[in-house]
Amino acid sequence: MEELIREICSDLEQEVSIRILFAVENGSRAWRMASSDSDYDVRFVFTRPVREYLQIKRPTQVITASFDRNGCPCTENVFIDMSGFDIFKYVELLSKSNPTAIEWLVTDIVYYGKQNEVFKDFALQYFSELALYHHYASMCRDNYKKYIQSRKRLTYKVYLYALRGLINALWVLHRRRVPPIAFRDAVQGMAEIVPPSISGLIDDIMRLKSQGTEKAKIENIPEIDEYIEGFLEDSAGVSLEKPEPPLDMLNREVQRILLCSCDGQEG
């Protein structure tokens, strides 16, 4: 499948005249939470020929495409879901500590190209603790209230999304670092914070999800529900730092990448 994804990336570059800087996995497979029927969530950053940026009407900043198991374009039964950001859109998100943009740099599943080291250094050194914490806490809250508390379309996947938000928020609060992409690593890193009974239940949920399917319906897990509710109550009063990042660091790297493309060099 990785070879097929690389071929799709190469074909996409030719079809729409872009250069993909890097394409990565950022979904349940990257988080080590995949089910037997999980699809591939491929995310990429691209540049266009410099002349396309030097015009009144700016080019599209987002490119999406969907493919089936054989690599054929499709709109149903999607198995490879692709979404890419133009470098300017991506860097703008990164400058604001957008958690998704950061995750693209720390995932260890790279299908095409190479993650930019300057962008990665920026993300790890100058991220906003406040932005990351609130993003992950909101992920927990939204999944809990919409699905778990209401008991609508309740699945192991929903529980893991809520718990991933909770654990990652705790990681930011207590470690003051970007959480690891693999969910089990994040859980293990919070061993002194998360009760063993909860960690054990998380392991059980991950195992059961991996053995089943994405949409398999389940019943509520009272002990997990109570733990999430306690976290959500505590999260309301959290205060964290929001530093002013050195944007020149990103500006210089974008300029370098685009100037290299003008010279015919690899960025």
C-alpha cells in the first residue's frame, strides 16, 4: 500500500503541477489505533511554481483526492483519503500552533519526501501550550458530549478519540511538550497521572477496536465515562503559556524552499 501511495503522490505532482515536500499518515494508523477496516489518511504539504504565487488571483491552497484499494479515483468506498496544504497555508497554521500541522511533523509514517527539519524544530520549540491543550481538551469534550454522553453511534473509535484528546491534554499540561503521535506511548508516559484501572481499560479498548471494525456499536463504559467527566470539570480552569514565536524562522525557510525551486534545486 505504501508503494501505491507513493505512486499516487508522484502522479498528483504531474497532474496539477505541484511539488510535494512531504506526505505523511495522520490518522488512526499513525496513532496506532487502526481497525481491520481503517482507511489511510494521507496528508501532504506542497509548493507551486513561483510564478503562480506572483499573480493577482492566488492559486487554491488545499488539494483533496480520494482513491479505492486499487488506487483508482473514487467518491465512495474511499480507502486512501488525501488532503494537502499549500506551503503558505501550512506555515500560517504552524505559526499559530495548529495541532494538526504539528502532528504532520511528528508522525513517524512518511510516505513521500521528507519532513522539514526547520518546521519541526519550530513546532517542538515554540508551540503554544495553551493552543495544544485547548485543542485536545475540546476533542475530548466534543466526542464525549456528542456520542458518549448522548449514547448516539457509540463505538470504540469514539471512546479512543475522546481518550486521545484527554491523554494528550494531560501530556501538554504535565510534560509541557508536544505529545507523542502513538497513543499507547502517550498513555504510558502519563502512568503517574492516569490511574492503572483507566490505563488498563484503554488497553482493552485499543485491543478490541483493532480486532473489530470502525463502526461496531458498543455500550457505555461507566468507569471511563466518570474519568472523562472529572477531567472536563478540571480542564475549565487550566492556565498555560502562549509565547510569541519567532516567525522569521518560518519566513526564511519558506523563502529558501521557493528560491531553491526557482534554481531547480530540491528544497
